[in-house]
Amino acid sequence: MNRKTLFIVSTVVLLGAFAAGVLLYKSEKMQRWSQAGGRNEAALARDYSPTLGTADAKVHIVEFLDPACETCARFYPHVKNLMAANPDKIRLSIRHVPFHSGADYVVKVLEAARKQGKYWQALEAVLATQADWTSHHTVQPDLVWRALGGLGLNFEQIKADMNSPDIAQRIEQDLNDAKTLNVTKTPSFFVNGRPLPSFGLEQLQNLVKEALQSAY
């Protein structure tokens, strides 16, 4: 075997080994996540989690979300599109994981808006205007209120409610559950308890499609 042939064979072997290693890593990662989800089903969604969609929908998307996360803002319309394309078949639960500096302030505002029955309107408003109240991934608290104008919210009541013990407990529980499920970045999605094999919109769409085909 000459040097050129030996080099080609060696390269092919190395590439094959690398590809196999990547597949093994992804497989092991999926197994770890799946085991965590199976052992800790309650950690996926709590009774208090904001939920959109019909209760009897057979496909359940759980999203761990940080309102100051740019990718969360970009993904949210796509999640809504998935739900709109499959009416009454998908429900969405949100878990709040304020990883960015100051994001816990926004979560408290959202939870206080929920007490007035306007959580989803508030969430969509802050995500749509995210660039106006964040700077270098840091929340500017005074600017958040502008995003909520026009929603008919009682701001004084929100300011009173946002620091209530029950909201603090929910945030703490969401962060603990995220840790249990090895969620370290946002957005992180689970579809009927299964995490994405790797992050991406296509991966989310495919996992939802698989769940829909299995359920209906």
C-alpha cells in the first residue's frame, strides 16, 4: 500500500470514528435526558405552570424560558404556529428560568400580570419588545413597563403582587426543576417528556410531528 492510499484509508477511518463518536455522544445525551425526565416527571410541568391550549391535547410541549433570552423571543412565534397548525392537539406549558441578569424581575411582572388574567398578553408583549428593555443581555427594569402599555393592566397592583411569596416560590421551583432536568440554556423544550436530540427549530418541529403521529 503506497503512502497516498494509506493516507486516504487513515483519513476515512478517522472520519468514521469521529462520526461514530458524535452519534454516541448524542445517544448518551438523549439517554441521560430521557432518564432524567422519566425519573422526574413532576419536574417537567407543575400544576401552577402557565398553560396554553386544551387540557386534553395529547401533545404537550414544555418550554423552559427566560424572557430576556433572544432565542426564546425568536422561537415563540414558531411554537404558536405549531399550535395554530394543529388546533386542540398541542398544549404548551412555560417554566420560568431567569438565567440572564435581571430577568427574575420580568418573570415577577409576568406572574403578577397572570393574577390579572393577562399572562399570555404580557409575555407576548415583552418578547416582542425585548430589544427595548434589555442592554447587553441585561434587563433594564424601568423600561419593561413600556412594553405592557395598552394591555389594561393595573400597574400598582402588579408592583404589589410581584414580590409576593408565592411568586418567589414558583421561580425557585422552576429553577430547581431545570437543574433536575439538566436544563442549562434557554429555550429548552420537552415534547411529551422527550428533549430535543439537538437544538434547532427543525428538531423541535420534527419531534412535535413524531408526537402528533403517535398520538393521533
